[in-house]
Amino acid sequence: MLADPPRTVLPVFDAPAFLDSVGVASLVVTYLAREAIFRQGDAGTHVMYIQAGSVTLSVRSKAGREAVVATLGAGDFFGEGCLAGQPLRTRNATAAAPSAILLLEKQQMARLLHREHTIADRFISHMLSRNVRIEKDLVDQLFTSTEKRLARTLLRLARYGTQDKPVGMVPEIPWQTLADMTATSRWRVRFLLNKFKNHGFIDYGGGNALKINNSLLNVVLHD
């Protein structure tokens, strides 16, 4: 069997510093946990970049049911559908924790992608990686235990498995938000967080932030 090709690791990308270096003005907006960034049906006018915090992307059916389709963290882009000619947002974007979001107007972003290879390479790499991740998340929801889904969500929020250095600490995220991310109940999330804490996989830091320890990987790797 052929081995997987080596993964290309990109350097950490500092979007604000890069935009400043090429003379592009940007706007940073802060959001509280569970605050809407945009809603399904809103006009798609900007591409967004997460400077700090985390964001969930979800879709709502005509019957009113909502499902989380992706969980994003610092260093991720979202809202890129406007670049592909989508006049309206097809998903909801909600801050899962207090977040700082950098906004780039879509025409400005399109010019940057054509002109600046650094941001174009980062953007394309991100889109490809995110699509793979969303497919894995769908498989997780269909075939993986709630315990593993929650562990993977926490590890992703702490930036394990990305080109960036893991942050270790995750800002306070409401239990209901974690429940939505992992397709389970608030009660189940609370039970599993306590279980992870008792095993030393996580700990509570100042302000109810979660400290994610390397040992949480054991939950994901254990069959």
C-alpha cells in the first residue's frame, strides 16, 4: 500500500500584519459568545477571518431544524461564498466564544487573491483543508461516539492538528454550543466534560476557560 504523501506545513499566517504590509485597510469586529455574525439569507458582502475565538457554521431547514456543519478557530477564513457569486448567505455563522473577526470586502478580497500570492496560497490551502474536515465531521456524526466527537471538537478549537502551534486554552464556550457542535444534548456534554476533567484530559482555567491537555488525544486514538 502506498504511503500518504508528506503534508505541506505552511508558516503561521498573520492576516492583520500582512494586510497592513500591503496597504489594505481592514475592519475588526468583536462578538460575544452565541452572538450571530451573519444569518442565512443575509447579503454576502465580506469574506471574514478569525483573529481570535471560534465560530460555528450551521444551516437551518425550512422546518426550522438547525445543524452545525463546521467549527472554525483562529486563523480560519469563512463567508467566502460571496466570491463565488452567492449574493445571499447560505449558512448561519455564530461566535462560539468571544471572538475578533476581521472583515474584508469581497471586491477587495478578490483583488488581493489575484495580486498577492501569499494570501492566495493560504486561502486555497484553507479551503481545501476545511472541505476535508467537513467531510470527516459528517462521518463522525454518522459513525463515531459522542465522546470522540466532543474530544475532536475541543482539540480542534485548541488548534491541535493544524499548522499553527496549539493554544492549549479554549475560551469559555456554552454547553449548549458544544452540544450543537457535536450533535448531542447539553446534559451529555456536561457529563463528558466532567469525565475528561476527572481523567486529567482537561482542566478549568481562569474565567471558566478550558485547558486542553495533550492526553485528550488518547480519547480520539483509542478504539
